[in-house]
Amino acid sequence: MDFNVKKLASDAGVFFSRAMQFTEEKLGQAEKTELDAHFENLLARADCTKNWTEKILRQTEVLLQPNPSARVEEFLYEKLDRKVPSRVTNGELLAQYMAEAANDFGPGTPYGKTLIKVGEAQRRLGAAERDFIHSASITFLTPLRNFLEGDWRTIAKERRILQNRRLDLDACKARLKKAKAAEAKATAEQELRLAQTEFDRQAEVTRLLLEGISSTHVNHLRCLHEFVEAQTSYYAQCHQYMLELQQQLGSSKGEIFSGTFVGNAESTSPLPATASPPAGAAAPLPAVPTIPVVPTIAGMPSTVAESVLNPSEVKPPASGTRRARVLYDYEAADSSELALLADELLTVYSLPGMDPDWLIGERGNQKGKVPVTYLELLS
């Protein structure tokens, strides 16, 4: 193997000279060429940008993928330049479990129907989360990684070269001071001029790269806006999905509890006039006034039946009433409805022919229709 002995000896001499200069500077035995204040500010700003970019990148990765094992797996795939396999989100996995449970419990049962509805909402939430993660990775994480793995590595490399050029310059200055003979001084001065030229050229290159940090900030600012827009869109989708689910569950709950109330109310109706009590039985108590029921005609909208009912004239059934706590404030739309305040307690019951989404609520002498979705039934 052919070695260039002269180059090897020259490189070794340069390395030894730099090491001696660096050691003497640390011991305070040699002078050090200081950079100007503006250059030092550029260096400090670049270091600050690099450190905070790393922290923001790592924490954003944790936000998008809380599972550390999954993050390590994605990192390995990225380093191997292979496509990361598609992973099921937690919401989609929960949706799958709920759908399977609904099939076992019976998709026609109230519990099974609710599981299916909630599972579908979780599936949509999981899909929205997947889209958000993909969008955030492209618009935000990728530019941050590109800076750390591209621009910053170039800056760090040029800074190391500048450091070596400075050490060479200061070593030449030290040799010039130690030179006694005229020939040695002439040689040292020539080496100093060359070292100064190399140092100035490298300082200019490094300065231009450091000033480019301002452009990096502008680019990261644009990426940050895109990240916020993606996050806003994601949470808006989730909010819309949950509102739709809440409305669906409100209707289902109204149907369930309405059926319970109607059954109780009808069971307390007096016996027909043709029925007579058995012999020896006690005299019947006075009949409890019943609420006029408007029969629902097939094909007729339920609102027709509701328009006949006047809540202020309605009297509660003897049984079938329940206590309920108000979940949210509600402003009555008309005189037939009852305005609600969060956390207050009401007596509620249903009537045959009413929309299952509504109940009759009583608060002292006040009475009116109240929406089921705004209530938590207590007993």
C-alpha cells in the first residue's frame, strides 16, 4: 500500500500544532483570537435554534405517538429507508371491540345498538387522528428534521473548520513572536499571512451560514401555522363527530326512558267502567285524574299530537315520575317549554303520544316540556 509520507508527516505536524495551541489557551499560556460580537451573537442564536428545535421535535413526536416502542419502530424504519407499516389507532381498535361486543350482546338490544353507534364514532375519531398525524408529520416534523439533519450539520462542520483555522492562525502568531533570526521571522510572517487569509475566508463562509438561521425561523414559522391549522381541523372534526353521537344517544335514551314512563303511566289508569270489583273487596278509591291522551294516527306526524298537549294543564301520573338533574342551561323556545339551569333538580315524566326526545318537567308551580339530552335521570 503506497503511503504519502510527506502528507502524513505534514498532517501530523498540523494536528500537533493545533493540540499544543489549544492546550496552552486552556492553561492561559497563549493568546486567542476573539471573534467579533456580532459573530458571537450569530453563534449563540444558532445554538439556541438547534437546541429548541430538538426539544420541540421530540415533544411533538411524543404528542403524535405516545407509545415509545412505536416511536422506536418508526425511527428504525426511517433509518433503513423503508416505509412505516400502517398502524391501527386506539380509536379504531376500540371501535372494532365495540362492534364485536354488539354482535355478541345482540345488535337489536338497546346496549348493542348503543355500542354500534359509539363504535362508529370511535372509528371516525381514529380515522381523523390518523389523518392529523400524517398531516402534522409532513408539514411540521419533516421540516424540523431536515434542518437538524441538513442545514445544522453543514453549520457544525464549517464551525469546526473555522475553529481549526483559528488555532492555525494563533499558532502562527506564537511562532512569529518566538522567531529570532530574520529568515525565521520571514517564514513565520509568510505562514501568518496565509493562515490569516484562510481564517478570514472560513469566517465569511460560516457567517453566511449563520445568518441563514433567520430564513430557517421564517420557514419554521410557516410550518408552525400549518401545524396549528391541521390541529384545529382535527379537533373541529372530533367535536362534530361527538355532537352527532350525543344527538344519536339522546334520541336513544329518550326512547328507552319514554317507554318506561309510558308503561308506568298506563299501568296506573283506572279500570274500565264495565269492570266490577270482586265480591268482598274494599270500595275502590277515587279515580286519579288522568291526562288526556291524543291517539297517534298512523302516518300523522307526532307534532300534531304534541300541539294538542298543553303542558300547563297536564297533571303528573300517580306513578311513573322520576327525579332528574339538569346537565346544561336551556332557554325555552316557547311558552310550552321550561327553561332550565344547570344542576337544578326536576320531576319529570312522559305522556303517551309525546316525542321521545322530550319529557314533561316540573319545578314547583312551573311546568313545561324539557329535552331529554339535557337531563341526568336520578331515580
